[in-house]
Amino acid sequence: MRRRQEGHLVMTRMRSIVITAGVGLAISLCACGNGPPEVAAGGGGGPAVGSAAGSGLGAPAAKVVANASDKFSPGTTTVTTGQVIQWTVASDSNPHNVTFDSNGDLTSPGSLGPGETWQVKFTVPGTYSYRCTIHDGMNGQVTVTAGSGGGSSASASPSSSSSASVSPSASPTPSP
């Protein structure tokens, strides 16, 4: 009988340890902040993990073209926090997408067709690698430097005819 009670006590302690570890893990994951860009996609589908932005994120500080040669041009872009980058699929190109390696949620909604655009407003300094998952070897990089106001929060935004937003944020905007 005593052995049975000891076994029950051991199982109860193990359950408590497992539950405590699970709660601790959940809290630590929720407490992560100021990481890579996050996105809220509007109109294009995908999970919303940021706040939606209006259809206009402002004039882009930099423009990147996804061209018919399956390249991003330019391949490397530098902006300061708070600035917008706009990706455009060339009119003579096949569809492309933009997927950030450090944050799968920061992805253009589906494929962007010829003439379509997608914007991201970066608010967190850092270096962000991205790629087109449709075309192997089609890669690019964004470097975000601290602006005059610094950058302690995360937020960027893409926009579209119906728009979205990234700490950085995102969403496609078909060109008229």
C-alpha cells in the first residue's frame, strides 16, 4: 500500500512539474517582443498578427522591382525606421511573392501578378532577408537603420486596394 501511495505522489509531482514548465514556456513565448517584423494582411488573406493600415502607407522611400529574370532589383535596399519600401512585379514578368525569412507572417498575400505592388513600413532597425518562394534563388535584403526618432517598437505595413500593415506590416496594392 505504501509503495502505491509513493507512486501516486511521484506522478502528482511530475504532473505539477510538466504543467509548470508548460505555463512557463507559454509565458516566455508571449513575452517575446521587439523582434522581426510582423504583418497584418488585409484583403489578400493570411493571418493578421499586426494592426491593419489604411490603403496608403505614404510615399515609398525605396522601390524594388521583381523582374522577368526572376531577380529583385535592387537586391539590397536600405531605409530608416518609419520608411516604406514598395515591391512591384514588372509588367512583363510572371507572378512573384515576397517572404521574409525571419518572419513567415510577413509575406505578400499569395502571388503578386504583373503590375501589382506590395508595401512594408519598417519600424524596427535590423537586417531582413527575403525571397520569392516561387523562384529558387530569387533573394533580397532590407537593412533598416534607426531614424532620428529611434525605433523601439516593431511595425511595417504593406498596402493594397484593400490594405494591410509590419512592425514592419504588409498587403498588396494593384496598380491602376
